[in-house]
Amino acid sequence: MSALVCTAFSPASIGNACVGFDILGHSIAGPGDRVSARRIEEATVRIRAIHGLNQKLPLEAELNTAGRALIALRSALDLPFGFEIEIEKGIALGSGMGGSAASCVAALVAANALLDQPLPRDALYPFALEGESASSGSRHGDNVGPMLLGGLVLTTAERMVKIDVPASWHCVLVHPDQVLETRRARAALQGAYDLHEFVQQSANLAQVLVGCMKGDEQLVRAGFSDVLVEPRRAPLIPGFAQVQQAALDAGAFGASISGAGPSVFAWFASRAQAEAAAAPMQAAFAEVGVASRSHVSPVAGPRAEVL
């Protein structure tokens, strides 16, 4: 261990990646959360402060994604020492950009660097899942997985699998000036589904995964359609249909809801196409009276790192 204090940054992410509800996501360059961790003698986890938000987040470690993740880490390793952390939020709450997951992952990466024998990234995954549950109420890896590994990642309850994506493929994410809480977005998914919908969604997910690994744009286009979740969440996002259509008109492989929403994202074959699509997508939100901001990133985005 070279120091008693370490700071890490975790990028934002696009959860669900259209057809991979709770199991597929990718990181994006630009926005993210920063967490500074200090190793302390007391066998506990403390959150000293949270900066960057007008809303209040819990300082009680068990109720905070970053705190709960470090509690799980300490418990699993039976550490004789603890951690005190300070969180700098760079991702708005309820934005659909993985804000709760970013704090959790940044805290784990920073704390891991303070261990006498740091763990490999894969070993941090179960602690990240536990931390994420503090916010969403469930253990899903479609945000924490991409943040830990970078790029497009398929996640299960036990593992993360990185999916190769052509470096030229880019996404644009448009974040409207709205808040959509994850728990409310999940409530919209209650109710019955038809078997044929699951079959179609499975086929679409398979086409997207194979298309990414083969660099086959047409396969991805064919599969980039969410028939399960998007129809139930779209009514919660004013202007969604117009923003989605603007992306498709600009040549997107497809466009859908980022995470639980209200942000909307789209994939393109090049950075130039993604950059050109940002303005019409934002204009579509403006038509329904909603201001927004955009981010352009490689689909194969960065991973969380120590600063």
C-alpha cells in the first residue's frame, strides 16, 4: 500500500442497452462520479460528505450505494481497518445514466487501491451489485459491469463478460431536464407479458450481441428494438417518440431509453454521425418544452480508474 488516501473516477453508463434489460450496458466518456477514500483504523465505513447535488443523499453508509459496497467489501475480506469516503457527484440523480452505480464503483476502485493486496476487477463485481441494491432495490449489473470493465458488458448474477464493439461505433446520449426515479420506472413494468414478446426480445438481443462481435451493422440494426420495457416506460418520458425518430432519421442503428430514463440514447456507425444527430434529438425534446444536454462517446467507453 503506497498511500492512505486514494481518489477514483467512474464514468456514467447506459443501462439495459435497449434489448438487455438489467443485463447489458456500456460506459460513456465524459460525465461521471469521483470518490476519495481514506483508510482509517476504525473497523467501519463512514461517508464524510457528498458534493455536487442539490438533492440530499444518505450519509448513513448502509443506505448509500458507495457505503454499502464498501461494507460488503470489508465483511467479505474481514478487514481489520475501515474507510472514510467523500463523494463528488457528476451525474444527476434519476437521469438514467447510472448515477447510483458510478458512486458505488468509484468507491470500490478507490478503496481497492488501498488494500495491501488489491483485488482484480472481476472480484469487485459482487460488492458493486450489493452497493447498487441500496438505490434500485435489486442486484443488477448492467451499469456497474461496464463501469468496472469499460465498454459494452453482458452481466449475470455471477459474472461480467466484455463484448467487443468496433472502435468507430459511437453513441449520443441526450439527457432532458427531467427526473425519473428508478423505482417509479420499475413500477411501470408490472403486469403480464406475452410469450411471443420474450421470444422476440431474445432474438433481438442475440442479433445485437452477434452483430457487435462480428462488427455487423445490419445485424445490430435488425435487433435494436425493445419490445418488452420501452413500450411501458416511454409514456413516462415526454417527447420520447419524437427524440427516437429524430435519431433514426439521422441514421442511427437504433435508439432507446438509457437505463430507467429519462435520457435517450442512439448508436451510430461513426462519431461524425453521432455528433450530427445530437442537435435534432435535442430539438425534439425542445418541441415539447424540455431543455436537454447531449454527450457523444464511443460505445466502447472507458472504465473506472484511479486518478
